[in-house]
Amino acid sequence: MAKSKPKKSALKENDGIKQPESLSSVSAKAIKSKRQKQPSAEELVKGIIQGNITALSRAITLIESTNPSHTKKANTIINACLPYANNSIRIGITGVPGVGKSTFIEALGVYLIKNSKKVAVLAVDPSSTLSKGSILGDKTRMEDLVKTKNAFIRPSPSGDSLGGVARKTRETIILCEAAGFDTILIETVGVGQSEIAVHSMVDFFLLLKLAGAGDELQGIKRGIIEMADAIVINKADGENIKAANAAKLEFNRALHLYPEKASGWTPKTTLCSALKNEGISEVWDMITDYVLKAKSNNYFNRHRKQQNTFWLLQTIEERLKSNFYNRSIIKTELKKQIALIEEGKTTPFNAAEYLLGL
């Protein structure tokens, strides 16, 4: 009986194509290793001093990181950059959301760069509660400035730090100065206590306002107006000119009610339209006048020394607070004391005394 031939299947597995040598496992590992290699602190410092934006961005990322190894590397970079810092004018810019901060900063930045300045913008964005990242995206709101050669824009998520100001903004200022940026613009989120924190790290504090907002003499704004070295009424164009001039008069009257500043400078109110690029040069002339006056009476340097002392004490307080709450015994006993307070068996003050004594 003849043997039956084996049936042929329609399904057939062919041999795979052999990988070319360029994509071999050895080459792939080499590429991966090259990608993972991070520049040393010394390499980043060298790049920053030479004005390399990539090196500056990488160093700022290290500053913002909470990784202990990154923090150590960042501190090395900051210390190496210190001799090249402190050669800029630091300007804080604040105002309520919608006042046109980004448009104003872009107009001022472009004007300064046209006048041979190098401008760094540190824009502190509100943080996303989910990703913890910046949600406003200042680079997308400053399209002209971001394309300019001598400009650097760094949006930083505000996180949960004081008043929404990025925790490491001061260190970032040092790196930007070491990279050759002679004008640092710091934008706040315009809410909470951010103005207070920014005021403690800048030379000139500028408050942007809108005409007809109804807060010319509002008590809640008193503290912010008192800190301002200048009030700039934005969007002073078209049909809004009359209201802007009226607001300027009201703010000038209000400024006379405040005590004289230690700098000897008399705060001024001026108008501008950032959208139409009007009044920007006058704002810069005013800032220049302030710097000349502050340097002539030695307030400029004295103020910076006072700021350094403030941030030293602030850092110590934050570190002590962090160390206290991260102790395992405190984590355990704190829960017990909160329970006792809720049960009415102790007071918050006695509980605090007990915890501080551990």
C-alpha cells in the first residue's frame, strides 16, 4: 500500500531577517550607554560660563530636582558659578491674572534685547495638581521672545512653596547671571503671598494694574502697593485711555499715603500698552533711574545683603521644619496627639509642647 504524502499547510513560519551589524546588540548597548551619560558638574559649569543654554537648562533641572544626588551636584554647580554672578538687574513683575503680564514681559524683553541686553525670564507657573508641572506654558505665550537669540525663558512649576514661588528661583538667578544674562525678569502667578517672596529676591518690584478694576484704594492691595517701586497701568489704549489716565491719578494719590522707602526712591505710576508696544521704553527709563539712585546711595548692595540674610534664615526654618516632620517618632506621636485633641483630652498647645520635647 502506497504511503500518503504529508499535507501542506497554508501556515508557514519563515526565518527572520538577520540584523545588520549597525543594529547589533553591542551597538545598541553603546548607543544606550551614550544617551545615559550625564555631563559632570564641571562640564555644566564650563558650559554655563560660556553661555551654553543647554548646560544652563540642565543645571536648573538639577536645582529643581528633589533627588539627593542631584541636590549635591546642583550645590557644586551653584558654588562654582557664584564668582560670575551678581552682575544683573533683577526685576519682579506681578499683577492679577489677566492683567497682561506675559505680553508685557515679552514687549519689555524684546525692547531690552534690541538695546544689547541679555534677558532671562523666570516665569513661575501655577502647578498642576496632577502632574505637578507648569500649566500655563509661558514659552507658548511669548512666541516672539522665545525665538530671540539673547533671551532665555524658564517656566517653573510653583509647587507648594511659599506663595507659589518656585523653591529654587534664587539659585536659578545665580546660574542665569553666570551665563551672562544681565537682566532677570521674574514673573509671579499673581495670587496669594507670591509677591512677598518675589520682593525678597529682586532689586525692583513692578506692579501691573488695569484701569477701572475698582481696586485703586482697596485695603487688601495695600501690602502689595506698599512694596511696589512702580505701578504700570497696562492696556492703556483705544477707548481705555481715559480710564487709564484717571487710574494713574488715583494711584499717584494713593502712593503719597505710604511711608518713604529706605531706598529714597519715590514710586511712580506710568501707562503702557504692551500689546501695541507703547510706553515700554518709559518703563525701562524709570527702572534705570531707580538703579542709578539706589547704587549712588549704596542701598542697592545693602538691600541684596539683607535679602541673602533673609533667605539664609528662611532656608534654616524650612530645613528644621522638614527634619522635624520626617522623624518617625513624630509621625507616630503626631497622629496620637491629633486624636487626643479631637477627643478633648489635651490642647493644641500641650500637644505641641509634648511633640517638641521628643
